Amino acid sequence: MALYSDKVMDHFRNPRNVGAIEDADAIGEVGNAKCGDIMKIYLKIENDIIVDVKFETFGCGSAIASSSMATELIKGKPLSEALNLTNKAVTEALDGLPAHKIHCSVLAEQAIKSALKDYYTRNNIEYDHDLIPDDVECAHCHD
Amino acid sequence: MKIYADNAATTRTSRTAIDAMIPYMESIYGNPSSLYEFGQEAKVALEDARSRMANILGCEPREILFTSGGSEADNQAIISAAYLGAKKGKKHIISTSVEHHAVLHTLNKLAKEGFEITLLPVEPITGLITASQVEAALREDTALVTVMYANNEIGTIYPISEIGAVCKAHDVIFHTDAVQAVGHININVKEENIDMLSLSAHKFHGPRGVGALYCRRGINLTNIIEGGAQERGKRAGTENLPGIVGMTVALEEAVANIEKTTCHLLPLRARLIAGLSKIPHSSLNGDKVSRLPSNVNFCFEGIEGESLLLLLDDKGIAASSGSACTSGSLDPSHVLLAIGRVHDVAHGSLRLSIGEDITESDIDYIIESVASVVEYLRNMSPIWRDLVNGKREFIL
């Protein structure tokens, strides 16, 4: 299908890091069923490094591909790097997304931030509220 | 394996239609409005096509207007009836909440011009309406009733002749968008008291870009396209003669085979519905009985339709969905919402519209493929996890 790049189709057909981590150190979930996409990110963290990451996504092809790519981009990386992951980086790594699907990459960025927020909150660690808004939500649903 | 199961979107143009069209591009290419022989031959072919179309629908040739397709026919029918009504101070129109956008968006436009639109609610799941619902909604100032013959998404067939009788008794114009029905169901406009009917060639193995509007004699049409005096001055533009001939031939072929096609499709449709019903937490959309022989539409809980379509495409199956992601808007199909499916479930819909050449083994392959793709997507869906763990209640 010409709608998506080969990269998107590859990550959609063979998503990396699918599943759940039962003893996750942090879990983030964004989106809602009404809009048609929900992303859930599970993190395993050791010494401020993301040693494992898994995702579950309910959504369209680009939502699944964005989740897969986002998990690849943060796996093995320090938390500080994951915190700075932007939707633009996800989109670029996927060789682009159609304009009306950009929100899928936004959702992926937010899902990771939501998981990081969970980690910081669980461990009483101060974090930058500019990088993680208090209300991490699927923006396009509330336009 | 390649299975085309999206015949409600468009169909393969039949060989007979293609062969019939070629002479009107290669040799009889004149403009039907021209006086010389090239043109006059074309004119004869044009009027021959009109008579044959009229013969199939059970009307007079002069009651057939050729258009660019179903959307144009819907627009022109509705606007014409509305403006005729307005001249007599009648500015109320009755329709349903499950019409095609060609109808609904035209009605929205008329609402902005001061017309009052009543959209009848449909029965949950089946999507049906009754003639008595229409009768109860009629008012002194009702100018038009427009109800589709068969629904493009859920396949429900509406009680058109009953509604036609009600409209006739109350002297209200009755239009039906029969784009999904013509060529698939036997239709006679006079017997069914239909005043106006829209049809589109590419839904019955004719070419794209051509359709027709049947308009009962005595109903004055308003032009949508202004210009030359073609189509009795009611639709300007040089006639698409190859398309018109192709449409006519395709319709004759489809109508001649209606019984055969229906007998072939009904058991296969039943097999497909039975097979997909075995997928847990799934549900059929549309009526079980009053339904197009080609249509199967299901909702599967916990998954989203676009990913379902992409993975089915990988397996060689072409289908369609009413999810928001495939519609390009934030909301899933208005038809699925109108039949009472909530957003969460409507996003996980699948429409299969099978064609004449489908086989039993194709059906079994579709069932097997859909079941495995649904299971695969559910296994990566956080909603499905919550449903299974009892954190969220199953709807289906």
C-alpha cells in the first residue's frame, strides 16, 4: 500500500518489542478507545538505563509502527535520552507518516513520557515538568 | 491468493461492457449533438442505451437522465425535489440517518438554505426503518422523502415499495439512492412507486464516471451542471457515450444474472457469516434477512479496523472498514454509530462485499485469515488485555 513508507509497513508487519512486562518498573498508557488508538508502554529500568521495553497498542497501522519504532529508539538508552524523544524523531525514523497520521507519533512520544512520569512518581524523583506535562493526553482527541 | 471482497466500493468492469464500449471510442466517436453521420450514429446509440435502461427499470426512455455517477444523481434529485417543494411553501424533507454522504451532505446544504430535515432513526443493529415510521414523520409541508434502497456499509435492504406506496398516498415525491441495489435486486420503479432513483454503473460491473437518474415525468429537474442543451437541457456536457453504452450492457448482463448470482451468493454469505460469528466477541451489523446477497459486515471487539485491513491485504484479501482511521476523520462510520455501535466497537469493523466469482474455498480462506488476524491484533491490544482481565466490560 502506498499510504505508508516501507519502514512503517515493516514495523507494522513485524513490530519490535510487542507484549507486556509483568514486573515492569514503569507503565504508561495514553489515548482512548473512542478515538481508536491506545498505547501502553512497559519499562524495565536499571541504573537509569531502559534495559527492556515492551508495548501494547490498539490502533491503526501507523499507531502500531510508531509504538514499535519508539520502543526501538529508547531501548538500552538512559532515561534522560528517552525523556527527550520527540514525535518528530519517531516520524523521521519511520521515513515519514501521512499528515493525518502524525498524531500516532505524538501518541508514541506521550506514551513514553507517561511511563517515565510513572517511574519518577513511583520513586519520588523530581522531573522536568516542561518535558512531561502534568496532563499527558492524546491531543488530537481534544482539538 | 488474491480475493477481491470490496465490490460495494467498486467492481471489475465486465468484458462484455469493455467490448461494447470500444467502438464508441474508436469509430463511432462523434458528438451526439453534431449533424453529420459520425454524430448521428452516436445519437442513435445514445437513445438506444436510454431505451434499454428504461426497459430494465420499468420506465419511459425520456425519464432517464445520464449523469457522471450516483453522487451527481443524488444531488440533482434531492435539490430538484426540494426546490419544487419550496415553490409551494413546502420545505420539509424526510430521510434516514444511514444514507450515503452524497445524500446526507446535500441535505446539510439544504438545511443551511432553510429546509428542515428529519432524519429517521434506524432500528439498532439491523439498521431497518419501516414505512409507518415514514408515514408518521410526514407533514403538510413535506416536499420529499429520500430513503436508500440498500445500505452500502451494512447491506440492509429497505422496504422501498411500502415507502413508495405511503408517499404516493400522501402525494409526496419519493427518491431512492439505489446505487447498491441496481443490478443486484430486481427493481421496477413504477410498480414500487418510486419517483426518482439514482444509480451508478461501476457498482454492477460497468465503467466508472457514469450513472443515471430516473425522474418520473412531471417532476421538473433543477440543473446542477449548466451549459449546453444535452439531456433535454437538464444536464449539460457532451454525453459520455462509451460509458453510457458500457453501463447499459453491464446492467443488462447483471439483471439477466440476478437469480443465478443470488443463488450462488446466498449460501456463501451464510457460510461467511457463520464462520466469522465463531470469532469470540464479534457481532454482525445489519439485518440477517433483508440484506444484499453480497454483504457481510462485522464488528470485532478490541481491535482497530485499519490494521485489520492492512494485514488482510498482506494475505491477499481486499476489504473495507468503518473505522475512523480509514475514513480520514476522527469518528467511525456514521452508519455503525446510527445502528447503535459505540465508538470503541465501531472502530473494529470489517465489511466484506463478495462478487459473483467467489468460491467456497475463498470463503473458507477469508474466515481463516480474519480469525487469525483478529487474534493476532487482540494479542497486542491493551484493550483486549483489559477485557480479558475483567478490567473492562465486554460490549459484544
